[in-house]
Amino acid sequence: MEQNTNQDRLKILSPTLRTMDLEISAEEVKKEYEKVLKKYIARVKLPGFRQGHAPREMVEKMFQGEIREDILDTLIPENLRQELETLNVYPVSVPRVKSIDFDLEKGVKYQVEFEVWPEFNLPNDYLGEKIKLEEIKIEESEIETILKNIQENAAEYLPVNDRGVVDGDYVVIEIQGKDLAEKKFLPVEKIVVLAGHAENEPQLNASLTGMKPGEEKTFTVSYPEDYKQKRFAGRQLEYRVKVLEIKEKKLPELNDEFAKTVDEVDSLEALKEKIRQDLIKHREAEKRSQIIDEFLSRLAEKINLTIPESMVKEEAEAIIARQFREEELKKIPREVWPQVAAQARSQAEKNLKHHLLMREIARKEGLAVSDAELDEEIKKIAEERNVPVDKLKEALVREERLEDWRLNLLLRKTIDFLEDKIIIK
């Protein structure tokens, strides 16, 4: 229900929606009218009159609508800005003019509608709920999986010349297909295949087995009509394959010497323990983030926090833009799009609510980021990016992003504060 504030000009329609009824004096309107009219007289060229000498009455009559729009385009934005500053009201969206009453003798009356961030207070006991951080347990199988991945990444691929191809070898081949119906050859290709891989054509795997560098074989593949690669569907191709090179995968042995090459440790057992501690640290960070996320969501629900619709739409569009490239967006089926949009909207509301709450918590608890802290952050990032500190800072100032960095630091400080206050280890 609409309710009046102490300022009759401002009306509250909802926690985020406002309207204002404003006036511009006849004196201001007439003054601007004369300025605009003079411009029109000076630049219009009417039949029978030299440019700049058309009769005032004729120009007024012919360009009445345009003159009125020019006056409003000049006076309303400035008048609205002054009124908003006087009332300390800061719209988050461009105010929309809903009605205009224009009278040269009486002035202009108009109404605008706009959105603002909601005003809210945190409950006095908002930090009362404590959440215990459960002990993180790591299974041995998880450590073994990571070790196996490290071992795989350290594998060497050594040339083989004294035997034929076996499953698991990486084989450099030259291959050319021939359409048996059309008697046409396909282009010659040089590719690397993993012998025995399930996604290879079975005939290719069978042919490669036992072949040595320099050897050639032919095999035929009859592709079904519904084959996934349309250019081959329904065709019968004869392939000539020649082995150019065989490379055997050699995994390093998992021992103390290998562990020393991976990290600054003395043994394989020490490497396993480091992996365990890194996993615990990572899982604990994830759990802490989840706890803060749930805490903020419950707090937003408790105080019934509302977000301006324009901000939700803007954030949802940004989320979708981050998730999908433009070409991917075009491929989303029409029937799936409502689900994508709904998920983005839900995430947008959550993001904005959490952001507002953290800023209010920082204000309530007196958290701030000093210039020294900001400079230290810039120095750290500059070192990570291997760029001069002064160059990075100059870029931030030039692009007007310095305060964004300060805000990000403040939000991180707020998260640290919340973790310290509500999480029990």
C-alpha cells in the first residue's frame, strides 16, 4: 500500500520502488522557452524568409512539439537531480517519467518512478547462531587418485623401433580413405591415435596391432545410415593406413625419488601427507564458504530483504553472459531457455542479497580498508602478474576501478569477520 513520507513529494510504493511528484516554476520554464525558441528561429529556414528571420509566431506554431520536448529534456533531468540530492535519494535505475503537465503560464508538473536499494536493519542478535565446522576426513583412495594423476602427468612417450604396435601406444599414422561407390579418394591425413582406444573404429584398432614403423595395411569400414558423423553416414570407405612412428607411454615409478621431483618433500610418504593436508585445507575452505553462504541466505530471509527488479535483471544477464559464449546462447533450445533464465535470476537475487548484507555488516561492525591495505593488495597482485606496481595502480585509477578493488577487499574482510564470529572449529 502506498504510504506518504515526511516529504510529500516522495512516495514509497514498496521497499525498493519510489515515486516523486515534482514541479518546475513557470519562471524557469519561460526562461528556457525563450532560449530554445531563439535557437529554432536562428536555424530554421522557411519559404519566403531568410534563415534566422522567420516570424516568432510562425516558428512557435510550426515547432510547438519539438520546442516543448527540448525544454523538458533540459529542465527535467536537472530539476530531478537537484531534488534527489536534497532528499538524499539515490536511484539504482534511470528514473522513468510517468506523467507530465506542461503549461507555459503555470510551469511543469511531472511524476517520476524509480528504484532504490532497500533500507534495512540487521537484527541485534544476527551473530547469535554458531555453526560447528565438521572434521574433514580424507580417504586413502583420494590420495592415491591424485598420486596417479601426478604420475600420469609426468609420463614420458618414448619412440619404439624394436616391436609392433600394442594397445596403449601412441601411434603417428598416415591415413587415406577411398569411397568405394564413387571411386574417389579422401585427402591424406597425418594423425596421432591411441592404439586400442574404444572410440577408434574397431577395424583400425585391429589393423594397427602388431604393425611396425613403415608398414602399411588396408581395411574397409561400412558406415550405417545413422552414423553420428553425417559425412560418412551410409558410405563404404576403404582405408590405407601407414605407421610412421610408435611412442610407448612410460610412467615414472612412485617412490621417494619421484616425490622429490614433485614437491619440496623428502619421501613418498611426505608427499602423500602434503596431499592430505592440501585436500583438508581445500575442503575446509569450501565448507567455510558454504556455511557463510547459508548464513547470509537465512539472514536475508529473516529480514525479508528485497532487491530492485532492474538490478536483478542486470545481474541475471551478466551471469548468463559469463556462463555462455554468444554462439552457445544461440544453440540453447527455446524450450530450455525459461529454465536457464530462471536459474540465472535466482542466482542473481542471491548474489545481490549477499552483497548488500555484507556491506551492511561491514558498516555495522566498523570494518574498513585503509589506503595502506589497498596499496599492499595492489603490490601483491602486481608481483603475481609480474608488472610494475605504479603501472598497475595508474591503470586502476585511469579505468576508475580503484574503489572496486577497495570494495572487494572489504567484502573479503567481512567474510573473514563472519567466519571468526559464527564458525566453531
